[in-house]
Amino acid sequence: MDYSQSRRFIDNARQYGNVLGLDNMKELMARLSHPEHGLSFIHVTGTNGKGSVIAYLYSVLTEAGYRIGRYTSPAIFSYRERWEIDGKQISREGFARCMTTVKQAVDEMLQEGLPHPTVFEIETAAALVYFSQYGCSLVLWEVGMGGDLDATNIVRTTKLAVFTPISLDHMEYLGSSVTEIARKKAGIIKPGCRVLTVMQEEEVMKVIKEKCETVLGNAGSTVLSISDTSGAVLTEDNLSGVSFRYRNETYHTPLAGLMQFQNAVAALDALEILQEIGYPTTVRQRKRGLSQTVWNGRFTVLGDKPLFIIDGAHNPQAARCLAQNMERYLSGKQIYFIIGMFKDKDYQEVLRITAPYAKKILTIQTPDNARALPAKKLAKAAEEVHSDVEAYEEIFSAIKRARQLAGEEDAILVFGSLSFLGEVTALYKG
């Protein structure tokens, strides 16, 4: 297949929906001669902050000279950005080559009457083929959803399992309580791996500790490390990024937002563990890597006069962080919201948390996605918590309207699903 044919193969697989479970992945890996067995993984789960922690680790470890693979979702600017090695996304030719290999395995499965793998299973298998072909030193491996039954959990050679903050999300798949969700996510803990978690709610910490003891026995308590920002001192915090002192060194990240303080500290703690297990990095490499980190769509400023900011706050925990950022960075400004959400998210709670900060709310429907919430339905929900709401069918029209309304000292904040932030960025810069 060429690239276009590979994309059509993926698009055709969308009809098989989302299925949690590892049966298809086990079949695919066996037919692909287990590309995952020759790789080492840093497996990252959580509700928010996964991508940022991975971005920091990716930048530092690449700076240190390791060949690092990165598999994340969703894509923002380019579909192929989800598969990266050494700072470069997979080429069209490389993607087609890997996807052709996977399709051959899928065809064999279908000939034997087995179920068709889902899109995410196919994409995950292609990532393993790709990283195996290029002999990556480490693979930064983000879960798609949950943990235990997520397609990424097919791997068994995890060196480090990382847990970012866990809260309610994907409840129709993962459970109705934070404890149930934590149990699912704790499924990424494997024998022989180290475990790092940011400071979590008490019930979440209990689940992670119990899982470590179950999987690792007497060694369970010794492999678990906890990342806590109480040992770090924030020295600078503005829309240009965050600076802080940690372990007698000063670090800076260009990523703005209070959560980036916690994410950067977690990444540094992860690097300490990696140092202990054979992946050393110097302080200089860590400083340079953090300072060069790029991770778009996380309270990212695209322009000023008025400020134009995009953020992927799509669940209540992220909305609370966004509210803190608005209080800290946008105090005194009139803020015009442009919001697009998925219908399977708790958009009512996101609106309840953020609406008090808005001068006006413009809603849009995220394009080309079956999970998209119609703009009018989102507007109706917004009207329950705000008096000034308008719905727009096109993103371009919403941006144009916001620019008409906002003065030079005001702010336009675009947030919700990460899936439409790439188009917003292209429209803004275009």
C-alpha cells in the first residue's frame, strides 16, 4: 500500500468502534513476530498531564543521545505526529510500509474468521513495528484509554510505569468511581518495572500501592516512587513558561500553566529513576531538554492584542486547572470562550467550572468526529450557567466573531477537545 491506501485502510476500520481487551493485540503481535519483545517502554497513564510528561522526557532523553520512540494521542496538527523517533514524525513512506505489514496480519486474521482489529489496535501495532525496525533505546508509550485492557498494555518489557493525576473520565468504559478507574489504570504495572506516581487522591494512592504489592510482592513498596512538588520552589510563572528550583538546580520550561510545574517535576523524578536503571542523563541535558520542550495545545499562546490561547481542557480535572490559569494569568481581562467538546465527556461540569470566567461563550462542533457534540446542544448546556452564548457551525466563523468582540487587552480562549485545536491554529495563523 502507499500512504493514501494506508489511510483508507485505517478509515475503513473505524466501523469496528472501540473495544477494550487484548485478544486482537495478542493475535496481531504473534503474527508480526512480537516486535514488542525487543523494546523497552516507559508506559504512561493518568487522566491529565500524560502528554506533557512524555514531551519533557522525550526532549531530555533525545538531547542525551538516546534513540527515543514516542507514541501519543490524539494528533493535533498532523496524523503522523503520533509516531515519532528522535524528534521526527514517521514519514509517509514509513507509515505505509508499517501499515502494509500490519494489514497482512489483519488479513490473515479475517481469513481465519477472527474479529477485525479496531483502529487503535492497528495504529498501536504499527507503532510497535516502526519502533522495532529502528531499534529504539526506549519507547515513550501513552495509553489510549484506561490501562489493563488498553491496546498499549500488550507490552511486557516496561522499565517504568508513570501515573499522572487520575480523576473521573471515560466513565462509560472505566467505571463510575475514581477507585474503579485507578484499578484499570494500575493494570500497566508489570513484574520487574519501577513505578512513579504524582501525589494522588488517597483512594488512588491506595490502589496503586496495592497493585505494586500484588504484582511485585515484597519488592512492591521499594519500586514505587512518589513525585511531590513540595520539594520544589516555583521561581517564575507567566505566559512565557515556568521556572523552578529542584534539588539545588534551576529549571525552565516554555510550557505555561500551573500544571506544568507538577508535570516537569514528575519528569525530573522519572529521569532520576531511569538514571538508576541504566539510562543516565546529565543535569545540563535535563535543563536543556526541559527548556526546549514543545507540546502544543496546553495553555498555548498563539498571539496577543488580544491574547489568543488554546488549551485541551476536556474533562473536569483539566477544567479546574484551566480555571486556575485564568485566575493567575488572565485576571482583569475580558475572556471570550470558543468551546468544542465530545458528547461522551462531562461537558456540563466543564462548563460549570469555567463559565464564571467568560465574558461570552461561543460554541462549535468539533469537525470530522463521530463523538462530536453539536454546537447547539453545547450552547444549550452553556446557557444553563451563562447568560451570553452563541452557537456556530464553523470554527472559522466562531474565531471571526470572537476577534470582532475582543479588544486589544482582552483574551480569546479556545478549549475543549484537542482534536480541533490544530485547525484552530491553522486558521489563526492563516
